[in-house]
Amino acid sequence: MSKIFRRLVDVVEAVKLLDEALHPSPLGVEKVSLDKAGGRVLAEDIVSKIDVPSFDRSLRDGYAVRYEDTSHAREDDPVKLRIVAEVEAGSDKVLYIRRGEAAKIATGAPIPGGANAVVMVEYTREEEGYVYVYKQAKPGEWIQYAGSDVMYGEPVLRKGTLLGGREIGVLAAIGVTEVPVYRRPRVAIISTGDEIMSPGSPLKYGMIYDVNAYTLYTRLLEDGAEPEYLGIARDSPEELESLLSRGIRNYDVVVTSGSTSVGLRDNLYKVLSKMSGRGILFHGVKASPGKPTMAAVVEDKLVMGLPGFPVSCLMMYDRIFSNIIRRMSGLGMVEKPRIKAKAGFILRGREGVKYYHPVFLKKVGGETYFYPIHGGSGAITALANADGYIEIPENVTYIDVGEVKDVSLFSRRIKPSDLIIVTSHSIALDNLVRDFKSRLSHAHVKVIYGGSTAAVYAVRDGYNDFGGMHILDEATGEYNIPFLKSIGIRDIVLYRGFLREIGFVVAKGNPKGIKGFNDLLKRDVRFVNRTGGSGTRVFIDINLRKVADDQGVSFDEIISMIEGYNIEAKTHSSIVASIESGKADVGVVTRPATIDRNVDFIPLGWENYDFIVNRKSLSSDGVLMAFLKYLESDEAREVLKGVAGIKLDDTYMSLLLEL
Amino acid sequence: MSKIFRRLVDVVEAVKLLDEALHPSPLGVEKVSLDKAGGRVLAEDIVSKIDVPSFDRSLRDGYAVRYEDTSHAREDDPVKLRIVAEVEAGSDKVLYIRRGEAAKIATGAPIPGGANAVVMVEYTREEEGYVYVYKQAKPGEWIQYAGSDVMYGEPVLRKGTLLGGREIGVLAAIGVTEVPVYRRPRVAIISTGDEIMSPGSPLKYGMIYDVNAYTLYTRLLEDGAEPEYLGIARDSPEELESLLSRGIRNYDVVVTSGSTSVGLRDNLYKVLSKMSGRGILFHGVKASPGKPTMAAVVEDKLVMGLPGFPVSCLMMYDRIFSNIIRRMSGLGMVEKPRIKAKAGFILRGREGVKYYHPVFLKKVGGETYFYPIHGGSGAITALANADGYIEIPENVTYIDVGEVKDVSLFSRRIKPSDLIIVTSHSIALDNLVRDFKSRLSHAHVKVIYGGSTAAVYAVRDGYNDFGGMHILDEATGEYNIPFLKSIGIRDIVLYRGFLREIGFVVAKGNPKGIKGFNDLLKRDVRFVNRTGGSGTRVFIDINLRKVADDQGVSFDEIISMIEGYNIEAKTHSSIVASIESGKADVGVVTRPATIDRNVDFIPLGWENYDFIVNRKSLSSDGVLMAFLKYLESDEAREVLKGVAGIKLDDTYMSLLLEL
């Protein structure tokens, strides 16, 4: 019974297979009240059951008359008509006037029978039961005839219309209060994996929070579905099958994330293969990120198998499944928002797959450029920082600087940034940016965290306007200046920033009694190092050389005595987390990285965290210039004074280097 | 205390006055759960309280090792390491390995302390508690370090961000489940007028349904507000004041519609002037439609006074107030969707006001044109048919054919139509269009109802592709052909359509015993005529001439004997409604106009309802050609057979005339 696809398909093929298997279309019709109908999709043509207006209606305050009675009226010689009635708006009196008669009438009031025109009050005078008309009336003048707007039986809105304010108004006008709309597809969401836990309780060691359930929930809502979260299936085929069966039984569609690859714990393919229905439509997509994506039809219900990595999951939902759900909900396919932009930096493709490269947008001299965001498909920051993505086809090795491409935007609201800050992370700089933005609210500022070297090279590569760095030179013991001089970079300016305290991080109470670098040599002390090239690593090695000198042994001998010297963490956080969890006993970090953490800090010295500026980004009216002015202000100094573990001296914002 | 503006302001001035008086900004912060946060606006910067990942994590299935242990590993000469542990994803065991040791590890599992690389399972072989490693590992290989994605203390989302799937995913990843968002402004909606009733019960004579309450309700929801409908204030200052006070007391903003002009029943200005606060900000806007628009600040609350006519009300809400509400809800101002298009027909401005002219869009040979929609600010059909509007500035008298203008679209989903049908209304044609559209779902077909002459002149003016007409020539007794020949129109083709039964409409049971046209001469019979030029009017006059001939008197004598001959209704509906309400006793209409109405129909004969085609709109691959092919199909004939009161003969779809 089951058709099995074990080869990779491309995205277009995947969509085609889904189309052919499902013919996605609305699943049914339900009635909702008019005030709940906004955003829903009309499931039937709406034919008016009334005339609008439903009676001949006066468009002015005045007198309803027979126009032929007024044919001799002149400004200096009025016609005299007997007032036989008065009609207010909302009146339900059915009247009739004959020749020589008139009825006083208000705007919106029903025209009496026998009347064929209204004379505006401005051209009349009323006296003792008579009206003097000073102007000839034209046939039908100031009468809105019944049905002249909408006629009984006229279709006013067509099936498939998305109901907004305008359409809701039309429905109200013809008295429709229960609106036939397409029912929303009910979609069950299942996450998979032993290491996944739902946000809400503190994260346990070795676990990560479930992201995809929330991402998909929100995206499904946007696509007109009614999502429900069934929970997390642990890495057992039985548990997965049980949740899948529940989803298939009670919902229109099931969407899972994770467990779609070909590893030992990837149970989805195995479980779905056994279930009855048309089986697996595809397993594996020629796309990156997103290769482990699959789809199956079980008992006529679509089961989407999305990758576990958040970026892959969201991208594959958007590229392959979003429009399927939109067609089921009646919203219909949408064109994703796109803009044309120039590549600001080289972007490489991936062999044999269509590569969806996350990018951010930057305004440079009136033109919009896109730049790659790195971090991989597992990275949340790629999700948070990207404005959209570009597609690099299978056969394209790279996109060169200056090439114009379509950027698919993550939302229509996205605007290119005016100021890009790629920087080594610092709470002090965060606070400065936040305060600056509150003062210059129209500025689009994007902050991307990388290391110091990433910040510097992003200036060289043209897309970084400003950043913070702290790279120590081993030979001179000086921060930042030697490094910038050594790499041959141009058009960069270095300003003095602030000082950050640096020291040992140890378990609460310092159980191993660490006081100085020579304590790292103790047999029972497990050290965790920083990666080579980082400012902290240079600081560590300078200090270990001093220990070696003191003890009269070589540097190599010293480091061979330190358990964990080769265990190099790429982040301060990794070091703090290693100490917190008990995996290691000591590391070297900045004081701000230990604040509010369950560790102790033992001060060793201060490092310079300085500011770099891209000289090419400077223009007199630019946001960067405004930010530099702000940094020199008393307000900025006040902000810095409020941050723990840092200090300023009077060289703050002095020019250190211009290249 | 009150500042009073009694002069007209333009739209820009109105917005400025509101800005200065209100400084619109979010009204407060509330916490919502993550699954309810989609579409809301973040009220605070979100700083991560965890590292992501929170531990060093394996990116592959394999073995955690010390890379220095593998430095001699070769494809033909493996390194042998002792397996001291096995780590699954989700494991909370804190392990440590030393030199010569390895831990079996799964993708996503925590890296043991002491390990500094992972070797993929593909490059290993396991045997009796040992792993043989066939490839050298690089430092840090396949390890995702704690905090390498998001570091503890890193800001991940900024205040003011609209939360979509992507942002919700980021919040989930860092374990945020209660999200600080701006609270929605609570807005009270009040309608005014004695003639207004809420949809839901049958419409009483002289009443119209409340449209604005529903339009505004839906638009306010879209702008991030929480609207509530307080009901209809009758035309009494006391009732209006009481509802207004309730609104001002319990809500953030009050929006009213109607009662904003300067007539006797327009109480809003008077009532608001007396209330305490900054008073009236403006009363009267230099815009059409929408002149009677006002705003006041009462007890620091904004009161919007919108016009009663639905189109005016919606347009003024959109132009003036929508962005104020959006700024209060934190959504921020949006640029309205616009496209550039060419004027397909002349559009006239209005002196002294900015004129917002409703238009529809049409695709002609790859280019987009806009055409005016007529019907006035009271018309629901203008709302239903328009795709958007263009602004004609105060000092511009007209926009000429071919001028390129910005069209403000009513929604982003709007697409230019491929086929425009301006036509005399017919249920039979409606059914044909519906069936056609169900067969060619990608076609954008717009149907606009006008009379037969409107249909013909819209072909002459270039924007009508197809229509139905039924104009009788008095001299020849022939339908449509003489009329088209007489007006000197070109590039029009006439096809035979179907026959529609025509006859008297009378009250149920025919109480006045109407059998023929001579019965109209009876003293107690009140006739209601059609306007001159309509096919029905010609039919009536032909028959009355016969009565005159039979009786040997002049036509003028005959018509002077008919009560109501000069009461000319512009629509069939007006006639049927006059009979239903008892305002008149007899009129002449087509049978389809009487179906399901509370009247009787007395047959008199058949009229030709024929099809006109704009020859210039024909192109071999166009939607018009497809529609003509459809009309000739058996499916179309089947549809027509199902319609009451019409018939087809074998001349159907034969060519009658080509000009």
C-alpha cells in the first residue's frame, strides 16, 4: 500500500508531491458571528436578502414634493404647497402625498409615496402649515432609491474573500450577522527528543528548551490554523507512535519536529512507514538548512516531519508547508515579502543542495545591502538577528560582492538597519545601546554578538560600523592597538572604552582554595582554558610564564602539569557553566560574566574593552555619528557608572589609533 | 479651559493636532503566556537568563575524547581508547574523562569534563570496552560550547518588537514563558442616529443597519486595540452624553460615528463642547468624503467623531486615527500599501477639499490601470467594489487618462482584475460568473452593477470588458441593437443572451385586480413608474400608447389620468419595495426581481437580456476569451436552465451586431 520515497527531493518537487497527494483545500464551513469574522475567509457567496437602502430615502433636510408642482417656482416668486405630514429619520409611517402637497422631511427619512423630489430646506420658507418653495425641483432630486446601492438578490461578496473591516461593513449593511467561513484546520504539534523540555521550569543539565513547538504554534495561527500542542515524544518508537496516532485520530494535520534524520534515535521514518495510508511522500530534501525534512499521509491526514534545529524547522515550514496549511484554511497562497538588495559580502553555496542563507539588511548610502549571518541551523541567534534569507541554487558556488539578489524577508515590517554593531558581548555596551535607542527611536540599530576578532574582521569586510574589542598582545601586554596594527587593517579608528575586571571563576566558597595561577598546578584542580587567540588566553599564558619563571621550569613543563590546559572553551559562559555543573574547578573570565551566577569570582586584574569604528561608515548625518556623540555625553558616562565590574578613567573616548 | 476649533483643518493638520494633544504611546504593560504572545508587541528588552546551549553539547553521534590522544590516529593505524562512560542526549550525568579515555556520546548529549573533541562514529570501531579511532580529532571538533549561541545576560529581543513565529521561538529557547507586552488600548464604539438599527433582526421600514460599528470593530482589532460596542445613541443629547460618559469613564478611547455634521440632529459637537478636558481639537476636515469628522479630548481620553456614511467613516478612520491607535497599542505606524497605476479614465477632484476617490484596478496588457468607482460616500457598493483610492489634492481639478498615480490599497492582498463586468444586474449572469470562477480559480473577475446604459458607456470608456443589457427601442420594438447603433459606439460586439419575463408587480393577492395597462387608469390605483430611458419605461410607454389608441385619446391624456406616472423609480427594487410597503399599488418589473418577495407577479411579455463585449479587451489568451468560450458551453446552458423567470432559445450566443 505504501509508496516510499527514499531519495532526496528538491523543494519544488516536495511541494508538488504534497499537492498531488492532498489537493489542499478548505476542510469545511462553520458560522461565526460578525464581530468574530475579521480575519476569517468567506466560505460562500453572499447574496443580499435586502435592498440597501430598503426604502426610498431623503438625502437632505427639506420637503418631499412632486417636482411638477415646483416647475414655476422662482427665487422671487415661490410656489406654495400644503404641508400634510412631517417625516423624521427612522419613522415607520407610510405616507402618500398628492399634487399641491408636501411633507417636511429629514435626512435619512423615508420618502412618502407620491413624492418624486426633495427640495432642500435652504430654498424654502415655512409659514402656517404651508411651505413656500423658491426653486424648481428636478425629478428624483435628493432621493436615494431603494436598492440603488445594493439590490435584493445582488451578490455582494464572493466566496474566498478574506474578511477585513471593509467586508465586515458590507455584511453589516445587508444585515448578515452569522457569517459562513471556512473552518480552521486543526493541527496537532508534537516535539521529539529525550533532551527536550518545555519552557516554564528551570533548565536541567543536559536539556534544551523546546523551541519548535512555539515557533510552529505561532506560524500555524498566522496561516489560519487552530494548533494544539500534544507534548514531547521521548526517543522511543512506542511513545512516538502513540502520540502520532492520537494526533491523526483527532486532528486534520500533525506536525512533528526532530527525529527526522537517519540516526539511531530518529524514529519518525520507521514509525510512519508502518502506519496505514499513502505512507511516506518524501524523506530528505535537497536544501540546507532543512535536509532532514519529511512528509507522510496516514489515514488521509498529512503528517509533516520537520527538522529539530529551530532555523531548519522554521525555514522548511515556510518553504514547503505554510502554503499547504493556508490553502486548507482558505487563506490561499501568499507571495512571501521580498526586496532586492546587493550582496555586501561574499556568500558561499553548498554543494548539491539549495542553500538558504540567513542574511541581515543594511542601508549604505541610500542602497540596501545584505550580509550573511553565521551561526548554523541550530542557532537561535541566527533566527533572532536575520532579516531574511537568500536562496543559493545547487549549482552556484558563491554570490559575489555587488550582485543583486531577491532577499526573502521574515516579515513585511523589516527595514534595513542604519547602524550595525558586531561586537564582543558586554553588558555595559548593551546598556549604552539601549539608552541611545530610547533617545533616537527612529534609528534601526542591530547588535550582533561575536568575539573581538569577529568585530574587527566585520569592519574589514565592510558591514560592521561599530564594535567593542579586548585583545591582549602577549609581547607588549598592551590591549587592542598591537593587534589592529598587526593585521594590516585600514579605515578603522580605535577609541578608549572602559576597564573590565578579570579573575578566576570557582565554585561557591572556593572549595579548592584557588588564590593564584600556581594553584592550577595542584593535582586535584581541573582547569578549563580559553581558546587560543582570545584576550583571556593571552592573559592566562602571560601569567603562566611568570609561574614558570618563578619555578625555573619551561612554559611547556608548566602547562603539562595543568589538568585541562588543553580543554579550551570558546565562551566565557562555557567556563562559568563548567564550574557551575562541577565539570571543572577553575577558569578565567571577566567579572560581569559571573554576576548572578552560582559561582565565586577572585579578581586578578583589569582588561581594556575599547571601541572600534568603521571610518567608511561615518557621515555627518548618520546614526553612527549620533552614537559616537552619545558615547561622549554625560548620559553615556552615567549609564556606564551603573554597571558592575567595570570602571572608567579620564582617557575614556580618547582616540587611540587611526588606520 | 476648552480650546475650540471651528475652522476646517486638512488631514495633515488633524493628525498634528492629535499628536500634540495626545503624544500617542503605549498605555501599559501586561504579561501574557508565550502561546498567546503571537501578534503582540514586546514591552521590554528581553535579556537571556540562561546560556544557549546551557552546557557544552555534542553535535554528532560518536566518542568524546581528548584530541591530543588522537594525534597519531591514521586510517590504517587506529588509536585505542578505553570507553569509561556512555552519554545519551538528555543525560544529567556529570562525567570527566582523562587521557587515554573516551565516552560514547549521542548527538545533543553533554560533553564530559576533560574531553575537548568528538570523533564521529563513522571513524571508529568499538570492541570489548575500547574504541579504535581511525582519524585525528581537531580541538573543539563537533562541540557546541555553552553560551556560543546565546550567552547569559545577552539581550535577545528589543522592546517594541512585534512577536511572530521567529521571535516566539527565540523566547522559548531562553525559557521565557510569560512575556511582557503592551496592553491593548480599550476602545468604546458608539453609533448614533434614530434610523440606525443593529443587524440581527429584520429591517424595519425607514431604518438602516449599523455598518460603522462593525467596520470600526474589525479595524480596531487589526490595529491592536480591544474594542467594545456600547450601542446606538438615539438623536437626543442626553442619550449621547450618557453613552459618551460611560465610554470615557471605562475605556481608553471612545469612537463614535454619525451626528458629526452641523444639522439639527447632529448633537456630538454640542455635547462634547460641554464636557471637561481639552475639548474639541477639530471639527470639520478639508476632505471628501469625510468632511464631518471631529476629535476631542475629554478627561484626557481621545473621542473620535467619525462621519455616519460608511465610506467616509472608514476612510477617515484610516487616514487620521488608525496610526494613533497603532501607536497606543505599540504596533507603530504602518505605511499603507500602495501601488503605482495609470488612470484609465478621467477622475475629477472636488474644489477646496482633498478628494479620496475610490478606484478599482485592472490589468490591461501587462500594465495596471485604475478606474473610478462611483456611488458616493453613502454607498456600500463603493466599499465592496473598490480596491483602493487615490488622493486628488485640493488644487487639482482632474486627473487625466494616462497619468500615473499612487493608489492606496485597501489591503495588501488586492490584485488588479483580469476581467471587469459592469452590467445590468441579473441573477442568471451572477450564476454564470460564479460557475465560471469555480472553473478558473486563478482569474480575478470583478462584477460591478449599474444599469444597461452604464454597462454600454463603460465599454466606450474603456474599462468594461463584458456586460448584460436590455434596452428597448420605442420606434422598432426591438431590444439593444437600435440603441447601440444610435449612440455611435465602436469596438463593441453584441451577442444574444436570454429572455426575461416582464410583468406587473402587485400586492399579494392582487387586491386592486390589475390585469392590463388600462387598469392603471383606475382612480384608486397608485402606479410607480421607471425612469425615462430604461428598457422597462419604453415597454410601459409602448403599451400605454396602445391603450390610448384603443380608447381614441392622446398619449398625454392617458398619462395624465394615471396617478403616479411621474413617480419614477431608478431601480426595480424601489418599485418592489414601494409595493411591499404599501406606498404604491402597481409597477412593472422583471419576474426575477419579485422572486422571494412579498408580492405577486402578473406576466406581460419577455425582454431580451443580451451580452455586450469590448472588442479591445479580446486577446487569445485572456480571461474574457475564456469567459466567452464558457458562455457557449453546455455547462453555461445548464446553469441558465436553473434560473427562474428566464428562458433561452436557439439563437443564444448568436452574433447580433459588430461595431
